[in-house]
Amino acid sequence: MSLSEFSIKSPYAVIALTLLVAALGLFAFFRTPTDLFPDTAPPQVVVVTVWPGADADDIADKVTQVIEKELNTLGGLKRITSTSRDEVSSINAEFYYSKNLGEAVVDVQNVVSRVRADLPAGIMEPRIYRISDATRPLLTLALSPKPKSHRSLEEIRLLAENTIQDLFLNVEGVADVDVFGAHKPEVRIWVDRNKLAAHHLQLGAVLAALDRNNISLPAGVVYSPKHEYLMKVSGEFENLQMIRDVPIVWQNTGMLRLRDIARVELGHSETRSIYHGNGKRAIAMNILRPEGGDTVAAIRNVKKMLPQLKAKYPDIDFEITDDQQPIIDLNVNGMRTSLIQAIILTVAVIFLFLADMRTSLIVGISIPSAFLFSLVVLWFSPYTLNMVTLSGLIIAVGMVVDASIVVLENVFRHYQNDPEKDGRRAAMVGAREVSLAITAGMLTTVVVLIPVMFSGGYTQQVMRPLNMMISSTLFASLIAALSIVPLMAAKLLARGEYKRNFIERIFTVTDYGVEKLSHIYLGILKAALKVRWLVLILAVAFLVVTMKKVKPLLGGELMPPMDTGIVNITFETPSDFTPQQVEEVLDR
């Protein structure tokens, strides 16, 4: 039993399946994560090593080259780029797309563990970062004190790194929060050399005293017949006064404390970078999503929480200085509108040429059915609803109606030639006759698309979701043409002869135009068949001239430029400029 015969004999099963696909498709349309583009960043892992006090030459020779040499032994490695500057080594290992990012991180961690003994003893523990599209911030917040506020940027940074960061991490869709912008609080102890010498002490004694008194360690377990107690040595500093009261040494005059030989104050670490938000100094917070997370949903959740933060901290100004949502909404909503317009225009053109509302209705139902099925496929795939996947749907609009029109035209032809005017038989025979042809036509298109989905590299990352949407839409259109179309045609034709209404009679004038166009086409075809070899030679010559002359004029690029409405200005200052001097240049 063919698919068309099954659909006509079991109409309720087809209707139930169609409604199920429609419900799942609508659910997928609203629940599929939305983004601007698919994830195309190659797997990258960055190793950052800090060696306090070392110059760039020592960093390159004793840190960067040692790690690079071992990284080159990894499989799937594409390239390594590194930067060595005073105190810091940064190595970026880029892998091929076939390498899983998680595996790449584990491999790099193993490499760092193997060479750890060969690195200088004074380095800080190397840090490993995974780089993907998820590391691009969803939005950037600038936190600054409001006018007449008593908070300093140091206090705001302390809040941002603790309470505010924890609040954002509890927001659904947020994976990490990065705080930057200098003004990092630190306790500064200014030791008076003369007082230190007067008490016959060395600086090491002060450092040792601070270490002894700023600890929090487990001290064992005390057992009793009925209970056991976990013991803990708790001595962490809670405020500046506790630091000032740290005992250094017992002398004849009494206990010498830190306040007797040093000045303790709260300041901020050395300024190595400065952040300005909307023209003023601020503390910045980058909000990051998890890999594969919903970008737009996460941004909306963060924005919903901002009023609560503003109410909790009325003396802090929270401003969004960078936001992905406007450009995503603009482009994705534009693509959605284009898709709806394309469907409407396609149905209108079909009605214009066929001048039959019944035919247009049947074809019009098959289009959204195919699209809803492809949205279900997208929902179960690892991809998002973005410009690439929506482009695939728009490209497929003109293709999804081909099979339905062929089936419908053949069904109507059988019905008109049947003296008994049996619509049910006409639908079965008409669909069965062309089923093989339209299946072959669909497969020839899909077969061309599938190899591109496995081409590898950047092309695969972009073209796989595009071709997946086109292929799934074409497959769904074939199923709709062999099931929904014959079923609806059989039901409509069972009503008997159909008289065209006034609107349909108006558009029958297009029949005359189509008929004349067909006569012109047949005349050209007959003439071409008489000189077929000349036509083939001219076609080949035209192809060669096009490839030789036209293609160089068109040029080529990886991706077309897109006007995002964002202007980036980059300027360089002399290398000996301090951050404050750079800020003066920025304020000009």
C-alpha cells in the first residue's frame, strides 16, 4: 500500500499526525534557543601563566617555549599563537573542528601537568581557559557611583565580585560573570624602616607574623563517649583593626604590634587597565552564557533582575553598555517576517496562475506543514534559530510547493478524464503515478546538499544547519505531497463539479498568458532541437566566458559585511604611557 492510499483510507490517522507535528512545530518555534549566528568558533584553549617580576625575555625562554614544545605533541592541533610580555605568558592552542572542546581542555591540562616541574619555581599556577562563542559576553554592565553617593569604585568592585556576582549566577541561562575595570581592593601595609630597625627586626618577621595570624585550618577531631567534635583554628582577618593588632614580638616594653611599626590602610591594586562606561569610570561585569545556551532568553532574564538590583543598591548606577539582544531581535525578527511574506507571496502566485482557491488552499496547507516539521527537527538538533537556519527555510519556500503542485495537477487531470468523476480513485491513481518522479526530484536536491554538511572546517559549521533545514523541509514537503495533498484533494473532489467564483474568473485571464508563453517556449524548443549541437556549443562557451570574465568581477569573501550600527575606534599610545596618561588621551 502506497503512502497516498494509506492517507486516503486512514484519514483520521493522517489528521492526528499532522496536528501532532503542527503542535510540536509551534512549540519548537517559541522554545528553540535564538541567536544571531550558529557557533562557528574553532575549539581553542588558552594557557595563561604569571611569573611576578620576570621580564618578557625570561617569560618567553623559560615559560612560553617550554609549554609550546609540549603542546605541539597534541593530536588535532591546528596552530599555536603565543604572547610573552613582562610577567605574563599567554598561549592560544587552536584545534580542528573535529576535536571536541572538552577533550582539548583535558589534553592541555595534561600537558601543563607534565611540564610543571620544568617551569620556574616562582611562577603562579598556570590558568587554563576554554574559548568558544559562549565566551562572547551576552551583555556588559557598567557599575558606577551615582552623584552624591558615598561609595567608591573600590567598594563597588568588592560588591560586584561577591554579592552582585552571586545574584547573577543564580539567574537562569547565566554560566559565568567576569568582573573587570581595575580598582580591585587590597590591604596595604606601609612598614616604617626606622621603627623596624629600632626594634632590631627584619621584614621577614612581619610577614611571618601576618601568616601566623591569618589562618583558617582544621585542627582535628575530639572524641567523647557520646559525641565527636570537629576542631578548627579560625584566625582570618575580618577588618583593618584586626590587622593593626597583630602581635609581632614580645619585648621588655611589652607586646610589639603591627600598628607600632606600620600604617595599615585599605586601597586598590596597581592600575593596569581602566574601564569607562558611557564616558565615566566604572566597574564592568560581563555576563556569559553556557555553551549551547539560549542567548536571548538569558539576556531577558538578566534584564528582569536589574530593577531589583537598582532597588537594593539605590546609590549605584547600573548601565548596559553592550547588548547582543537588539541586533539579534532586529535580524531574526526581520528573517521571520521575510519567511511569512515569502509563504504568502508563494500562495498568491499559485492562485494567480491556477485561478483555483481549492488548489491554493491545499498547497497553502502543505507549506506550513513542511516548515513546522523542519522546526521540530531544529528543536531536537544542537542548533539554534538564527539567521542561517531561517535562511534555509526561506530558500526552501519555493521548493516545497513543487511536489504538491505536481501531485495536485495529476489528480485533477485524472478526475477530469474519469467519466465516473470518482475523486477518491483519481487521488490514489494520480498520486501513485508521480510519486516516484517527485521522490527522485527531491532526492537529487538533497543528495547535492548532504556532502556539504560533512565538508569539514568553517564551511561545515555554517552550511550544516542551513542544509539541514533545507533537506528536512524538502523531505517534509514530499511526505505532505503524498499524504495530505491526496487526502484533501479526494475530499474536495468528492463534492462534485466545482464552479469558479467571481474572483477566480477574474484571474482566469492568466491562463491565456500562460498558454501564449507555452507556445513561445515550444517554438524555441523546436528550433533548438534542430540545431542541438550548436546550442550545446553556445551553452559551453557561455559557461566558459562567465567563469573567466564574470567571476573575477564578482570577487569572493568568507562572509558578506553586515552593518550592525556599531563603530569601534582603536588607538595606540606610546608604550611608556601609564594608564592615567592613556585615560587623558581618551578623554580628549
